[in-house]
Amino acid sequence: MRNIIKSDFYKLKKSKAFWICIVLCVIFGVFAVVAFQANIQRDLSSHNPADHDYLQAVELTKVTSGVWGLQQFLPLNFNTLFVGVFIAIFVTSEFVYGTIKNTLSRGADRAKVFFSKLLVCGTAAVIMQILFIAALLAAGAAVWGFDTQGISTAGSMVRVLLSQILVIISFTVLFTSIATAIRSNGGSIATNILCATMISTFFNALNMLFNYKIAVNDYWIGGVVDKLANFTPAPGDILHGILVVLAWGVVSLLVGTALFKKQDVK
């Protein structure tokens, strides 16, 4: 087991996709703040009190801060998208080049191989998550101030950070399970991108279809990110969000492990 993990971490260190996705996480964290501020400045330039965009921009200047930006931009799942793409490339490359077959032919236990992939991909995902959050906070603090409205505390900051790490770990299990099940580079990337970006949109459409009587999106990992990223959450939101995230993580783990054990490796 130790040798498998050591080998996977060595591959992670050498992975170009990993380093590229790390850079993109930082760039998009900064870009989100800069682009939003540029939009505010454009709307303010009209100086027209009767203009709706101008009035909205004025209101935004009263609430924007680094902490506010974290709440607004985390649910957009930019970082989750890059995590999904990286995991798809990292995991499926083993099947594409046949290295996974060599590992299994030496008698390695499939469960241990799968858990090794999870451990390494989870480590990479947490690094990306932390850097994305740090980029958002740093850029937001530089442009708007860290927490001009005083909405965060040390405790709430730790809670938000830990909950977002839990979210990305759950996504990691799902993405890894998808990649090991599909095993093709393109198919895994496409599916992971859909999970990171489009599932919430689809579930919100279902919400409208059911006239908002069934909040389907509230039971999806990406659908509870905004609740877990909120520094002043409504009662029950945190518990609900954590339970949803844990449920998806556990189910993905069980399904992914079972599929990897049963499928033939060619």
C-alpha cells in the first residue's frame, strides 16, 4: 500500500495537469474579483441616478469585501471544474497507458489501488481549494477590504474553510469514481465538467418544473455550497449541507470501489 501511494504521489508531482490547474485556480480566484469590480466601475460611470444598473452598483459598493466575495464566488464552482478536469486526466491516464494493468498484475489489491488514487487526488483537490479561497480573499481584500461589514468571525471563517474542504473531498470521491468507471480521457473530463457546472442548473430547472415544491438542488453537493459558504447561515443550513455532502461522498465511495473491483482492466 505504501509503495502504491508513494508512486501515485510521484506521478502527481510530475503531472503537468496538476500544476496547470493550480495556476488556473489562483488566476480565476483573482479574475473573479477584478472582473466584478470592473463591472461595478462601468455601471457607476454613468452617474445616472435613474439608471437601474447605476443604483445596483452603488448598493454593491456598500457590501463588497473579501469575505463577501468568498460567499458569492465559491458557489460558481470554478475551482471544482478544474479539480474535475485534473482528476479525469490523472486517473484515466493510468488506463490509457496501461500502467494500472501493470500495477494490478503484480498482485496489488484493487481496493488499495482505488484508495491510493483517492488519497492523492484528494490531496491535490484540497490544495487547489485552499489556493482558490486564498486568491479570492486576497484579491477581495486588496480591492474592497477584507471584511468591511464585519460579517465574519474567527469561528465562522474556520467553519467555512473546513466545510468547503469537505465539499471538495466529496466531489473528489465522485470525480474519481466516474473516472475509474468511464476510463476514457474525454468521456471522464466531459462527465466531470457536467457534474461541476451543469447538474445544479438541471436540478434548478426541475425545481421550477415542480413549482419549487421539491428543492431538488438542495440535495446535490454543488447545491449546498452557498449554504456552507455563508458566514451567517439560516438555522439548520449547515447541518443539512454537511449531511448532503457526506451522503454523496459515501455513496460515491461505495459505488466507485465496487465498480473498480468488478470491472476488467485491459
